[in-house]
Amino acid sequence: MKTQQTNKLWGSAFGVTPDNAVIEFTAGRDVAVVPPADAALVPYDIRLNKAHTVMLAKTGIIPLSDGAKLLSGLIMLDQLAAKGKWTLDPTREDVHSNIESWLTDTLGIEVAGKLHTARSRNDQVVTDMKLYLRDGVLMQVNNCITLIQSLLELAEETKGVLMPGFTHHQHAMVTTLGHTLAGFAAMLLRDIARFTAWHTLHNHCPLGSVVSYGTSYPIDRKMTASLLGFDGPDHNSLDAITNRGEAESDVVYATAIMMNHLSLIAETLILFATPEFGMLTLADGYSTGSSVMPQKKNPDPLEVVKGKAAFVHGQLMGLIGMGKGNFIGYNRDSQWAKYMVTDVLRECLPAPVVITGVIRTMILHKSHMESWSTKGFVSATVLMEQLAVAFQLPMRVAKVVVEKAVKASAGQDKVTHQSLIAALGEMGLSCSVTPMQVELWQDPHHTTKLIASYGGPGKNSIKMSLKKLNKQLNVHKMWLDSKKKSGKASEALLQNAMKSVMKGGE
């Protein structure tokens, strides 16, 4: 975090100012220029061209010498683009035309004119998008793993820290902070599962499907799939092209559910940080100030998470609606899927990172949390259950008794022994419940020990659930590691294949 003050309309009362990444996440596109959608596809289209060139040369569809020249040109272009010395020309329609035009200007039509052999922009853009989405999925899995790790570590530390649980925004039952944080982690573990399912469903290569109906050139689709790190080629060329937008929709769906969970976490932390709750304080580095009110420290990054969740919902509906009108083969309207999904990934990839920063830097007020665990008859449910168990009362009868006792104990935050005895008498019941029992069954330290059901906040159950949640997290870590290794292996395979072609074409 920066410790010096910057020239803003707020911040003089802050100990530190937010990092640029947090400011950019919060400011969105208010003043930033949004890059064209195809700018994100430049490295993927260059890589696709390299793999396609290798395949054309190795199968003898084009001469090795031409393949070597094309690869030299693509390497040069890749370096220029990485240094910012080559950018997209809007007069040349799209990333595919830009790259081919540059190669034509550089190498001449006799060589560059062979690059588009046995393919169409139809299968080219679908492949580019899958490569782009695959990287986005892996980045989001990594971001979620980091967030879950932080949640589970803090859950372990605070599994005995009492706090009230809520339903309908009202006190419900006593729980622990660790139990609450573990609940957040469980949600995000499912989000990772959705992203990994995307990889299983969509990591197949469309390149070679051409306009939707294949080609008479003797191409090797397995080779290009392998060079690009896919599990294999798509099994039907018509399906691969017609259903453009499906892979995008699945990524955005997984992102929308994840953003719902992040929004839930954000709203919870926002409320807990209010003076009225006073359960925690957000770090200055994840807050912003007011242009008018000197005292304000606002949870803007968390509020932006909520706003972006709503944004994703709209994009998801657009994507799903786009696919319903497709006729067999390529449909140009599917091009707009690109804009929607690139917007979603740009806006939402940083969201788990921001929440991770908030979790790691917030200050917990544990004693204040615990004090709230004695308010609002929060242990009434356990009192009801223990009354039913101890005196063999039907649950419905015990509930009415405690309801009457709650009413008679208004303003005291917990049921009194006198009101409970009166309620029992009103129901015609005689139970020898003692003042000590009534007190104990409403003591939050004791009630959490009584809640032994698996998945709850009880000492043994939270210990077991944290163990299983960590095990699930480790499975996802191993999955991510394996995909990273596969990605590096396919990159090495492509580089070696390129060297082979370039050496043979000398």
C-alpha cells in the first residue's frame, strides 16, 4: 500500500491509500479507455496461426520453406505486439485480417496468401475464443483458490469466536465467525467446480471445422489440437461453428454465480462494518472517502463487487438469448458474444482478488461480536430444543411455550425462568426446569457446544467440515497445477514443432 497522499478529493484522514489495482477496480470505465475486444485475442490468434502453419507445413499442404517464412513473420509480429509496437488497425475489420494483412505486407502475397489454407475466420475466431476463455477460466480458478485459502485460514483461527447468525436480517441462532467464513469458502468451492466443468466440456479444438463443413485438404486436426493444448478436436464441425456462444455463456454463467457469492460476502462485510453492527473495521486500503464529508470511509470496493454482479446477470441473459436464433452453420450475430464475454472477464477477474485483500486486512472486533450473541433472544431455538428433549415434549408444543415466554420476557434479550414457568403453566404443563437450565440453555458458549450436527458451528463438526473443505481445495489446487503443466507442455511442443519446420525450410 502507498503511504503518501495523492491528489484526490479525499484521503487526508486515511493511514494508507488504496493500491492502483483497487482504484481501477472501483473506478471501472469511468475515465479509463476500454480496449477493443480483439485486442485480447491478438496473442491467441498469433499462436493459432503458428500451430496452423506448422500443421500445413508438416502435412505437405504448403512447402516447408513457406512455412518457415510464415513462422518467422509470426514470431516477429508476436514480439512487436508484446512491446506495444504493433496494434490493431480499425480499417482492417478484425484481428484475423490485421494479422494476415501485416504478414502480406511483410512477406508478400505468395507466402502470406497460403496461411489461410484449409480454414475460415469462422473456425479461427471460435478457436481464438476458446483459447482466451480457457486462460480466463484458469486465472479465475487461481483467484478463487487464493480467496478460499484465506477464508479457511481465518475460519480456523476464529472457529470459536461467537457471533449471531441471521435470517431475514434478524438475529436467528448463535454461530461462530469461523462457521460463517467456512460457509463462504464452501460456496466458492462450488464455483471452482463450475469453472473446471467448463474445461471438461469445452477444451476441444474447433480449428479445421472451416465454415462448418470441413475441408478437402488433408489436414491433421489432432496435430493442431495438440499444439494448442486441447484435449482433441471437436467431434462435429457443424456443432463447433453453429454453437459459437455456448462456451462463452457457460463461462459467464459460472462467473455470474461466483459474483453472486462474492456479492453476498461483500454485503455481509459491509453490514458488519457499520457502526450499528461494529463487528469489524475495513482497512483504509480497501475503502474510499467522500468529496464532501471529511469523516467518511466508504466500502466502495465491496459495493462495486455487488454492482458488477448485476452487470454480469445482464450479459448472461444476452448471451443465452443470442444462441436461440441460430440456423445451422455460422451466424454473424454470434460475433457479439465476444463483446459480452470480454467485458465480463475484464470486469470480474479481479473481484476475488479484491475480496481476498479485504479479508486479509480487515480488523475483527471479536468481543463486540460475542456481545451481539446475547441479544435478541438469539438462543431461543436451542432453549426450545433442550426443553423438548429434557421433558419429552413435542417440538410444536415446546415452540409455543418458548414463544409465550419470549413475549413475556420482552426487553430482556433472553427468556427468564419466571416467564418460562408461567408459559408452561398456561399450556397446562408441569416441567421441573431449573433456573440454571434456563440460563445454561441460553448461554452462547454452551449452545454452540450443544449444536453437534455435522456442518454446524459446534467444535467437532466445524473441525470435520474444515478438514473436508481443505481437502476439496487441495483437489482443485492439484487440478490447476496439472492444467498449468499441460499448458506449458503444449507450448513447448509448439515451439519444438516450429523449430523443426523452420530448420527444414532453410
